[in-house]
Amino acid sequence: MKKSYKKKVSLWERYLTKEIGIEFKACLYFFGVLFYYCTYRLCIGVTVAEILHMAEMIFLTYAVGYLQVYVLWNFDESDEISKKELLGIIICTIIYTAVSYIGKWFDRNSYVTLGFTAYIVFVYICVYLVYKCRRRIDDKILNSDLKLFKTRTDNK
């Protein structure tokens, strides 16, 4: 007797998929934010990073990740950047910029903070392109697997 498997994705699997996506986003954006922060610190002659700043950064990237996935349509994983996705980028960029200013990550230097704002927009565009490439690669793999499956079933 064959085992019957559920073909539908369970609620738990959907939740887990979203959580893994948020984890991935947090890592990507934390790396981006930390890179800018460390570059700034090196430019002013400081070779250490503040642990409190890094803690704020990682908590912020998780919070913004949850906001992106559950409220803002997961905009960085969309097929195209339309007005809705642009709105998501603007909202999240404002959040990152405001927290960086309030938390004194860049010593409230207006020029560096403005540069950070532009950099965050750049990071969002890069992440969008990474997800777009990943989807293209996944499509190729799935199509290849489908062709292999069809040839196996045709040979039976």
C-alpha cells in the first residue's frame, strides 16, 4: 500500500518559509548596514565598532524584515519595481535613516547620514536584483527537472 502525502503546503510550512526568508533578509541587510558603518568608522580613524550600535543594527534589520514580509508585500522579492515597491523602499529607508540618526551611528553627521540614506536605497536595489537572478536560476532548474521527469515517464 502506498503512502499518501499531502500535496497542499501546510500553514506551518508557509510560516517556516517566511521565517527563513526574514532570517536571510536580516543577514543581507545587516551586512550592508555594518559595511557602511565600519567604512565610516575607518574614515574617521576609529578601528573599533560600538557593540551597542551593532545590536541596534541587527535588531533593526529583523524588525524591518518582519515589516517587509508581513506588512509591506515582501517588496524586495517582487517581479518588478512599481509604485508599491518604491513606497516600501522609501518607508524602510526612512526607518533605517531615522534609527541611525537617533542612535548616533554616524555621530549625527548630516552628510554621512544622507549618504547612508542613498546607500540603503542602493542596497535595496541590489537585493531586488539578487532575488530576481535567483528566481531566474530557480526557473531554469525547475524546467530542467521537468524535462528529465518527462523523459523518464515517456520511457516507461
